[in-house]
Amino acid sequence: MPDKANPNASAVRSFVLIALAGGVLVAAFAYTAGWLTPSRLTPSKIVSGLAPPSGPALGFRRNHAKGVCFTGTFESNGAGASLSSAPMFAPGSYPVIGRFNLATPDPKAADSTVRVRGMSLDVKAPGGSEWRAAMIDAPFFPVATPQGFYALLEASAKKDDPDAMKSFVAAHPEFAAFGAWASTAPWTASYAQDQYNSLNSFDFTNAQGDRQVVRWSFVPDAKPQTMTPDELRLRGPNFLDADIAQRVQSGPQRWNMVVTVANPGDPTADPSKAWPDDRRKVVTGTLVVNAIEPEPDGPCRDLNFDPTVLPPGMHVSDDPFPAARSAAYSVSFNRRTAEDKDYPHTPAEGAKQ
């Protein structure tokens, strides 16, 4: 529950997690779009600034540092072809490498302490087309603009100024929706029970040249089992990886891909605003997760889930964040790959963590 003395404290703590979930996307946009001068702010500075006081976990992603790999397929039902000519929307089965993850810079963080969970995908189609996506379980972003995100970082850093966060919240009324979600939304017992949302908008173009602006979600087949953080804590610090591995060993886990089509006038460039529930929705297929592998020797470890890696028929929209995330992810990727000697690889024989 929110702190009675500071009703925004809980929301702020939760925001730090979703800020990590979004990575350094807003900061990168601020730099690449020129909204903040390079001398004041760059993606590299923000990546460094998001590290914990003890420094980054060398060799790990600078955000979403804790995760587990999976492999499976995207089983397209063909309905997506009405929206996009992307090859993986034609009826068929397409190989997937993915990652379940937590929005934290600490790969040793206890699962029950991290509010935001994520799913990343790399889907390949014949002919070399590829689609990468990175999603989180939050339904919207906390602020509307990169300036707002930077202002929140500044306010959060002023721990000795009791008015800093109060002033920020007053200046950014959109933050209230995220604060309510972070404080009241239920936690689930498993990665398998979470819905993962793109948040960002993309342009889809079909074979006839018709253009739609869309967002998408992966909706689980598994029925959500809600739990309190205290109940989750009793399951141990690493229960999520063990749980999803056990579930997949017992049988494939599935999520339906639901594409939501914007109406004219919907806020396509502002991920802090959810679209109305009555918007057209198209179920385009099913993600099937068939195998789980620990990340150190898993197929997702060296993948950069850059959301601008898109097949024909999918394009970035007027939403600036995918391009910004791409720039920031590149900084993180280059740093962690340069630190490979510091990464705790498993032994060559494949011993598990």
C-alpha cells in the first residue's frame, strides 16, 4: 500500500522498475531527437546512470538483467495477413527464440521484489525475414514524453528534497494512472500467467497497401493465479525460472497474439495512454513455448531484442520510442559483450545454475 506520509512513494518505487522495463528508451530518444543536447544527456550517460550504486553487473544486460531463455514456435492462423504482409502472418509455424525476464539491473534480485515482468521474442520466417519484440506486463508507460521521464529520474535522485517528487507528480498528471496500477494491480504466480504488451505503436501494411496503426499483446492460455508479494516471497528468490521450467516440461505453454487496431485520433505516439477497449482486435496466432534453458548457455543470451528489427509489412510508426530503444539497447549490448570474461558462464558440459 502507498506510504501514508508520502502517497507517491510506492508508485515511485514501482516506477523505477518499469523505467528499467522500458530500459533507457526515453533517454535515447531525448538524445537522438535532439530534445536534450548531447552535452547534457546521451544514451551512454543514462545507461551508466541506471546502474545500482555498487556498479553494473558486468557481462549482463544493463536492464532486464535477470532472465531465462526459451524456444518455441509462432503458430500463425493467417488472420494477421489482413493487417500485414509480414511473412510470419501467413498460415504456418515459425521458429522463436525468446526470453522471460524481470525489470531489474540486478541478476540476483529476488523475484518477489521486482514489480514488472517482461517477454522478448525473435521470430524468423523463410527467406531471412525476422521480427524482434520486447514487451512488459504493464498496460501503459508512466509518462508521456522523454522530458517527463528525465524529470522523474531527476526527482527520484533528490532523496533529500521532500518536495521533488511532489512537484514532479503535479507537473505530470499522467503519472497517476501508472501509480494506481503499480500499487493495486495483482501479481501472478508465474511467467506463464502474465499478459505481455507492446505499449508502443507500429504501422502494419497488408498486401493491398492498406495501413493500420497497431499495438499488440500476448494473452496467456494459463489462468492467472493472483498472489501477494509476501506469498511470492515464500516461494524463494528464483521461483519464476523454476516454475516456468516445470510447467513447460509438463506441456507447452501458450499465449495468443492479439493485435489491436487504432481508430483515427487515438494517441499512437503516447504510450502512457491506453486505447479504449472497444477497438478492433485480431487474434493472429499462438506463441507456443516448448523448452526452457538457463540463460548463460541458452540461445537468447547474445540476442539484442531490438524492436526496430521488423519484417516487410511492419514498420515503426510516429511513436518515437522503438527507435530510441534501439539506440539504447545498442549501448547496453556493446558494453556487456565487451565484458564477456566477467560473465559467469556455466561449465562447458552444461551444468545448470
